[in-house]
Amino acid sequence: MEWVAELPCIHCGAQSQAHHLRVGQLGAGMGKKAADYFTLPVCFSCHTGCHDGTFDKETQMRWCLETIYKAFKEEVLKHDK
């Protein structure tokens, strides 16, 4: 979570915060957040856009996958062999 929050906003490049995807299939719903793996870096304005529908779930999922890819590339996350 700290690593994600240090990244620039994935949409506009501004200072970011970590945003959890709000998708039921990922464990979110009724007061529950998705696992920390399902986060993406977005600034305050873009974070609002994630909640008000400006950025649809497909876009947010793509951003999340890009963040996970970057985490593996920078070895923040490691592959199990």
C-alpha cells in the first residue's frame, strides 16, 4: 500500500493515494475492501472519478493490472516458483 501511494497518479501523474478497486468478485462489498493487491495509484481528483463513475470498472481494472505488473517488474512483488 505504501509503495502504491508513492507512485504518481496512473491517469494524470499528480501526487497519488492508493485506491482499492470496488468489485464484489475481488472481495469488496458491504463495508469490505478488496485485498491490498487490488489497488492503484490515483490523485484526489482521479480518486473521486473512480467513485463517481467518471472512470468505469474496466478502466480501473486495467490501471490495477498495470500497477501489479509494475510491482513485479520492480520486484516489490515476487514470483513464486
